[in-house]
Amino acid sequence: MEGRVSVIQPLRRVLADVYGELAPDRTILGTTVLPAKHLRFGGKEFKNDDFFLASAQSEAQRLVRRCGLSKASVVLDVGCGVGRLPIGILDQVGDIRVYRGVDVHSKSIRWCKLHIEGSHPSFQFRLIDVKNRCYNPDGSPLSDSFRLPFDDSSFDIIYLYSVFSHMMPDDVSVYLGEFSRLLRPEGKVFLTAFLEEGVPDAVENPPDYRMKWNGPLHCVRFNLSFFTGLVRDAGLRLSEFEYGQETDGQSAIYLSRTAVVGPTQP
């Protein structure tokens, strides 16, 4: 039986890759172009077209309400995937001054360039070929000298959803340092992460936590105080914290350069 499993699993991966290359890469909901279901990340609910679009719209509205998103905004989307946030921004706000999306996953960037950037030139996407054991295991190792290809103090809003949930502390620290460099003085960062009190500093795929985690970096859970220290060391401040309300029980975190507002937890 073990021998059969060792053969079947690689075969399934090969068939999935072939299907991914040959199947249509988009679907249409109303007048909106969405990535095909097999290209979407996240739980099974994101395979539903209505749910995917509604979540995109909701994320855009979050940034309008909480981060001041407007047509004049300059936005960096880290881990943009197949364009959920820009799809939402275009639907809810329209073309904005500057949107830049980066990701380590080449197929996602290819989709966004073809289906978003081609029609909306202020929305641009770039592949960042750094290693992530979950999404880009063959990329270049991330080092302290890593720099995103943007100028200092360039962005009003930096957004990353379910990115630090797949990243260990050393890499998180590098990205937080870059956010400190890239964020304008009154800018805001929104991100999600698994944060808890009374747990070890950082654990990959913690057992008996919310669900069964499988595969490299499927879930990285942080101690709240430890994570807040990483934020502080990067020269940023945790300005708002909303516990456990996001996908799979992640918490919503808002960072800024302004005075600290203490985190609250139900």
C-alpha cells in the first residue's frame, strides 16, 4: 500500500499541473473577469464565484473605511495572488493612482498581468523570486539585504492577507523592515496573521490548533507579544488589533507610524 501511495501522489501532481495549463484560466461573473477556480488560493469557499467577488469587494471597502483608500491612493499588495484585492478595488473604487502587486508565485503574476494590467495600466504586477517553502520552494533565499523594487516612502497603504500566516519570523522581520522603509509617514499597513497569547513565539503547523495543517508553512502561529516585538523592532506600531475574525481564525492587524493604541481581545 505504501508503494502505491508513493506512486499515486506524484501522478496526481502531474495531472493537476497538466490540467492547470490546459483548462480555461478565467470565468466571468456579470461583467467582472475572475480567475478560474483552480487558480484560486484559500479554502473551498473561495471556489464559489459569488463568494470570491464579494470577498474582493469587502477587502476594498475595508481599505476605504480603515485606511483611506481613494482614487488618489498609492497601494502595495504583497502576496497579491490572482488579484482578489485589485479586482475588488476596480469594482468598488475604480482605477486608482498607483497599484503595485507582488508575489512569489509566477502563475498568479502571469494571470494578473494578462487579465488586469493589460486593461488597467496603473495596476502593475511583479514577480519576486524569493524562496517560500509553500509557494516558491525553488526561489532565492531571503536575506537581510532583500529590497522590494520601490522607492522609500512610496506607499499610502501596504496590504497583505494571509501572507505572514505562511512565513517564519526571520522572513517576517525582513518584510516588516521593508514596510517601514516604503510606508509614507501617515500611511497604514493592513495584514492578517495567526496570533495568540500564552503560546510559543512561533510554531509551524501547530497541532490541535483550529484545524489539521498539512504541508510546508501551511500555518505559522505567533505569540502576540513576540509578534508585536517584531513590529516594534521594524520601527512600526501596532495601532489596531482584531482577534480571530479573518479566514481560518486569523487576526486583523493594522500598523502605522503613529502612537500606539493597545491591542484588545475578546
